[in-house]
Amino acid sequence: MRLTYWCAVALFTAVACHAAFILFAPAYSLDRSILRLASGTGTNSFFILPQEAQRRLLPGYPAQSVVGICAFDVSSSDVTLNANLPDGFWTLTIYSNHGDVIYSANNTQTGTNTFTVALSLAPDLLQMLKQATEKEPVDTDTGWTVSSPEPRGLVVLWYPVVEAAQRDSIMRDMSRTACQPAA
Amino acid sequence: MKPVFSAPFFILGGALAGVASAYLATQTLGLTGLAGGSPWQARNVAASALVHPYTIAYYLLGGRLPPSGGPFVEFTASTDDSGNPLTASCDYVLSLQPGNQPAWWSLTALEEAADGKATVMSQGIVAEADGSVRLSASRHPQPGNWVAVPRSGRYHLLYTASRETGASAEAVPLFSLVKGSC
């Protein structure tokens, strides 16, 4: 009986640790990666990823690609991404800090290389109930809006480069992209 | 004398078993084999999939971002067409048949490659006269299209390809992987 009891405790502990590992370890790993990447620039700031970091984070993308990221934090204010991309194929992917893709687009879908994305924190249940009883907010022309279920996440802009000689000019163009707290 | 199988043993054992089973699940769950006999496997990253937390954990724990889905799909291979593990001591020939090829693809070794082109993509390669694509996977530079692999040990190849809107992963043409000289 005593052995059965302790086996049940072991089983319960195994299940709890299994669930905790899956729920928390990946997000912690991504959080640490984001903090390391953004250590020089901080959050809510767009920068071009060094090629070594790009290879670790996105190994399927060729090394000479240009990847720009913004580690956003919408916990205290909305964040605006003003993208400025050169002509050609590119992709935009927005991840939550749990690694879920919450938004993705490419040049064909957007039809433009210059656009604005407004990032905000998705309202919780209480806020949604409160909003339901309030007047409709006035719409502002801010381009696309993306509500993130988590306060932190990552915006990734990828531009594949065929000719290595083009990389510098593409980096200069993409560097004009801005990611900053909304005014 | 305190019995060996005391409470801390069961609790610690349970915790270790839980973490180990979780890690093992991230490496194995969500993997789907493709065309009969193909060594390429895809991971189901659909948010609606039951194994979604495990597949996402696989990427994040490996320091990678999950594929964004949409127009791109990722495949990995750890064996050749005959089922033998990919090893740095052997050279491999990858072939893609002419005709129905992805509009864009890239090929890389997931592990740290030897000096050279660790990732090749469709725009940077030279096709054969019949339109097919052949490239070598080797730790030593090879004539023609070549993707560098690690200097030693086993490795995985990562194949990222574009797909038609609404097409499944099974519809994406795959490279054949044939072992050459060792």
C-alpha cells in the first residue's frame, strides 16, 4: 500500500514536471534569445541581425539574407512598426514569446513595401467586457493592427539576397524601418 | 537504516522522468513522414494540432524560431533514401526532378558546417541541361552545386521550400538523397 502511494506520487510529479517543462521551458528559452539579441538595442527597436545570430535563429534562410528584428514589448504601450523595404520578395512574421506565429505576410499579400503595423496587447476578459459596454472607439488610420496575446514577442523581417553585392544596399534600405512605442 | 526507496527518491525520480519524457516528446512528436520511402520528414506546426506545444518546443529549445508557415514549409532528413544515417564521412548526391519544382527552396545542414556554403538556395544554383537540379552534400568542396556539411559525425539536412497557396506539405517536390563515396 505504501509503495503504491509513493508510485502514485512519482507519477503525479512526473506529469506535473512534464507539463511545466513544455509550458515554460520553450518560452524561457525564447525570452533569453530575445534578450540576448536585443541586449545592444533594447526592446521596441528595429535592427539588422548579425549573420551568425541569423544562422542560429533561422538556419533555413541563406546566410547572405538580410534579417531585421524588433523585440517588442507592448505591456506599457502600443508599438508601431514602420516598415521600409526594397522591391522584391520579403516576408514579415510576428511571433509571441511562446513561439506562436500571430501574424505573417509577404510582399505579394501586402502589395506594398512601405507599411505600418500597430502592435498592441490583446485585451483580457475584463477589458473585453468593459469595451463591450463603451462607445465604439474612433478608428485611426494606422495601417494594420495586430493584437498580441503576450506582452512580449518578436517581429522578423526577412529579405532573401541572391547576389552578395546587393546585401549592403538592401541592409541600408531595411535599416530605415522603425519600431518604436506609439506616440 | 533509512530505506533506499524513500520519498525523495520517488519525487526526484518522478521529476526526472517527467522532464525526460517531455524532452523526448519534443524530439519525436509532430514528425510526419512523407512520400513512401522518402527520408524527408515535416513537423506539424499547425496551431490546431494536438502536438503543437511539442513541435513549437522543439524549435525554441533548439534556439530556433518555428517556421512561419504560410508559403514556406520545412523538411528535415537524417538518413539517405536507403535509411542509412547521414554522416560527414560520406558524400551524398541530392537530386530534384525537372518540371514541378518549388519556386524557391533552400538547403542547409542543421549542425555547424565545415567552411563553405552552409546554405544554398534555388536562385544560386546551376540546373542541369534537362532542368533537373543536382547538388552534392559533402564536407569537402565539390564541383558544381555543393552544400557544406559538418566535418565529422552525423547531421541533419534542412530543406525549406515554397508551396502553392493552400497546398499541403505532401505536394512539395522533395530531393532524392543518394549516398556516394565514403
